[in-house]
Amino acid sequence: MSGSHPQPWTARPLTLVAALGLSLTAALGVAAHLAPDPGMSPLSLTISDYAVSNNGWPMNLAILVLGVTSLAVPLALRAARVGVGRLAEALLLVWCLGLIASALIPTDPIGVVELSTQGYVHRYVSVAAFVALPVATLLAIRRLAADARWRDAVRRLRALAVTSVLALLALYYVAFPGGRVMMGLVERILVVVELALLAVLVGRLYRCTGSRTRSTPSRPPRVAGDRAGQVSHLTSAR
């Protein structure tokens, strides 16, 4: 019998898809801020506001790319046999589908005071996505801490997830009691933290699936018949 374990080869390309999506999202997000419409400020206007502006297509594409490629994360976790729990997996899907929906259902144009039904849908699917990722991570941490492959990443994952929750609370404050003051800045801090959290997940998955476990064939057991044959051979040779 072989001492090797089946290798999660399907997890490797899935992890690379997620990593490529993160890189492309970051590049498109930066590009969207290089040539904004006149008068737009990232300190006061949200990412969704940028996405519906005249030059906002890179931002909307970034949200869509992130949502689609993030679907590779729960699939790669399953392929790599990393148990995070069904609720955490479901919340990771909420993250992915919430981003996709928010890209396909944009918010109302800048300057609209009363949100339309579409604007409300966009708002709440976006909120669901950004709440789901840190909560999924916090739920998964207990299981990940028991996995030797993930043990040294748990502290970073926990710190980033808790920071994301604090940023969500800050975003809620500036969106309602705070009168949207510096809302764009607070939202971007939240996005950067959650992208960093996703990057740690993807990076650890890459390490888990990056090396092949060499099999060490075990020596076949020696049976009594072999020994009897050897003794008979020695006796006849005398």
C-alpha cells in the first residue's frame, strides 16, 4: 500500500483564478480613480457612485470580476479538503453573488436624493456581500485552527476579519448618524481590508495546493512461507 494521499489538483487552477481576479480587481479599481468625472472625490463619493459615473466602467467591471472569480474560493476550499463548515461556505457564496448582483444592478445616478427600487436593491446586496466575508471567516477560524496547513494563518485572518467588522460599523455610522461625511474614505478602507482578507485566504490555499506529497512505498510484509523456502534452500545446499 502507498503512504500518499490523493492530491487536490483541481484546487490549484481554482486558486489561480481567484488570485488573478484579485489582481485584476485592484488594477481596475486604481484605473477608475485616475480619470474620474469633474468634481468627483474618493473621500466623499462611494465606489458605487464612481461605478455609475460617465467614466466609471472600470469600477463596475472590477466589482463584477471580483464577484465572479471569488466563486473559485469556496470551490477551491472543497477541492483542497479544507473544512470551513456549511454556513461559512454559504456566506462565501453570499459574498460572491452579492458582488455580482451589485455590478449588474447599479445604484442610482449621482445627485438622486430619493433612492429607486433598483438603488435599494443595489445597496442591500452590497451590504450583504461585505458583511458575509468577515462573518464567514470568523465562523471558519475554529475549524481552520485545527488544520495544520492553516494554523499559522489564523491570527492574520482573525485580525483582518475583526478589522472588517469595525470598518462596517464605522461605515454604518457615517452613512446614517454621520451624515455621509467622509463616507467614500471609510468605504474604501473597508474594501481594502476585505481584499486583504481574501488575499490571505487565496495565498494560503495556493500554499496548500502548491506542492506534491511524495509517496513512500511501504515494504511488503514477509510471510512465513518465504522464510520456510529460505530454510529449505539452505538445507539442500549443504
